[in-house]
Amino acid sequence: MISDCDPSNCSHLCAEASGKPMLTQYIRNLRDKARMAYVVRMEKKFERQALEHIAVLQAVADKSSDEARLAMSLHIDRVRERFMRWLFAD
């Protein structure tokens, strides 16, 4: 159930559910890097990040693998963009 998911672990749980070990490791590594960025600087638009998580979880709850794949792909792209902004910020 969506409400039972720990927000700090949802991406990892979705990756594990995919059955793709490389995706699971990629998500774990990306999450570790993202945590390092947040320790120094929190993203100002947290609501957008939360909505990205909700989109992934809702697609999983709806058993829509195509929608879940798309939502996770978009989320990963946006995490990467946020991380790059943090990394190269003045």
C-alpha cells in the first residue's frame, strides 16, 4: 500500500520490485549521492520531488508497469538534474 511506504526507501523498493539487480544498485548509488547533496543544500522545491515519488508509487499500486517505468525514469532524470545543479552551483 502506498501509505505504508517509507519515503526514504520507495525508490529502492521499486527498483527491487523490478527484478533488475543493476537497476537496484544504480538507484542505491544515486540515492547515496543525492543524500550527500542534501546534507549540504536542500532542494527548495521539495513538493515537486514528493510528487515524483507519488507518481511512481501510484503507478505501482495501479499495477501499471509502463507508467511506473516512465515515472521512475523521469524521477531519475530529475534527481540527476538536481544533483548536477548542486554539484556545479557557485
